[in-house]
Amino acid sequence: MADTSGPKYVLSTLTGDLVKNSDSALSIAKILVSANYGDEVLQEQAPLSVADEGTHWMIEGSLNKNRDNEGPGRILIKIRKSDSKVEYLKFDYVLKNK
């Protein structure tokens, strides 16, 4: 007789993209910004926008998005849909010619 008292394991395989929608991409982006730069930076970048770029999600912050002011700008995060790899997380910085 088989021992049935131990833990049971179920193997589940995801198919398709791991980051399936813009809400998931946005949640991942918020976690990354908050964990790496703090909640204050996350608030400065609000609202974040999400664009579907086929194989990736592009998340963009709003700080100095129009690039009118010299100094810190928007945050840009590129997340691969298939495996949730963060291709990059970077900030714009605006320098004006004098």
C-alpha cells in the first residue's frame, strides 16, 4: 500500500506569456520602483502609463515627461512578457543647452 500521509505535489505548467496584461506589468513596475528607490519616488512618477510593445511592456513615469525642465525626468521600465525579465529600469535626465 502506498504511503499517502506525506505532502502531495502538483505540477502546473504555465503556457503563453507570464506577464499577460497591463495591470500585471504595472504592479511589477510599482514594486520595482518602490523597492529600489522608495515610495516617494514612486509618488513623484505617478501616474505610470503602460504600453504594449508586442513582446514587451513599456512602463513610463510622468515626472518631467515633457522634458521642459532641466533635471530628473521620467522613469522607464521595459518588462519582457514571456518570462517577466526586466530588460531595463532607467531614468531620463534632462540637460538644457545654455
